[in-house]
Amino acid sequence: MAILRFYQPLHGYAYNSASLFLAHFAKDFIKKGDTLLEVGAGCGIVGLLCAREFANPLDLIEIDSNLAFFATLNSQKHPKARVICADFLDHPFNNHYHAIISNPPYYYKNSLESANTQKARATNQRFLPLQALCQKAFKLLRHRGYLIMCYHANLTDMLLNTLQQVGFKALCLRFVHPFKDKKAALVLCCARKNSKSLLEILPPLITHNSKAQQDNTPEVARIYQHFKTHSIKAALE
């Protein structure tokens, strides 16, 4: 695949390796013709990478107008993508989706927030509570639709409990570890509406062989090579 260039703000929230891990995890649950929605899309990287696999119809919803601008810019080469600048919880959608993808905020709402409003929205549950996100996602998904998320590994119990309360069945978990002998930092989760399948725990994703930033494991190197993304930091001016 050709290199995809993603514009994102010079200052503020930026995508990172977790975005690529989520897209790589999510693509195995997406097939040709599926309608996709990314919640809290930022510059749109996760949704666009997933939609590129089969040229899927894609909606990207982002509350921050600056990030929505970059998502619109990045969507220009994907004719089936639509960017919605709105609050996910308030927006009246007129569509139902086969899969909803999100890397939502996971810090507790009473935790210390970033002084940067854009970063605070992306990281603090005060702006998008987990239960409210899951409840609306459940309503927006088609029968047996997927909710695919990335979350803090230490909060996996809360994530699974919330999904169950809302009516989802967790199908698949994969934990992401910085090194093979370190505890997990992230969890990748796929849940399904109207499913009775047993939960599957995939082998862990280990990101690095050593503390050297570029010393990626072979699997992570393959993920980066598959997506071939290039970040361009830009000021709105």
C-alpha cells in the first residue's frame, strides 16, 4: 500500500502507536461493505486505516473543531468518508453501523487534567464517560455489530463490566506490553451486540525488545510496514 500522510496539529493531541495497534486489531473484524464509525476520531487515522482495507463507508465524529478540520483534510482521498464535528453523545445519527471503533478517554473524571483542552478531552472521562459511550454505541450498531476499543490495561475489569451491563458480549482481548517482562499498558477489546460467543484471549503484543525507541519487535515492525503512515505536524494558520 502507498504511504498515507496524516496531518495533525502542531500543538495538542496527536495520534501515536496505540492508534496503529487499534487499527491493526480492528481490521480483522471488518469486511467489505461494512459501514464504520470512529468515535473521538481526532485526525481520523484509525477510521481511515480501517476503511482503506476494503474502501468501506466511514463516518468520523470529533467534537474538537481543529481536529475535525485535520480529519477532513486527511479524508480527501477517501470518497466514502464523512467528518462530523459534534458531540458523539448529543449528535442525532441517521445511520446504523456494522462496526464502531474508538480510543476513548480513560482517566477518571476527578483525576488531574491536562491544561490543554484538546488533550484533556482525549484523555479524561469527564468529556466522554465509558458507560454513556457504550450505551449509545449499542443503539447505533446493527444486529451483531462490533464495538472495537483500546483502553488502559489496568481498567480492563471496569471495561468488561460496563460492556456487560450495556448488553455487549466481549469476544476478544489482546494485551499490549512495552517489553516481554513488563506488565500490560493497553488492552485491545472487541465486543459484539447480540452474541453468545466465548471470550478469546489472544497472545500478547510486545512492542519493544529493549528501551531503544526504534528497537521494535518484528510484529510491531510489520504493523508499521503494513500501514505506512507519515505524520505531518501543521499549524492551522
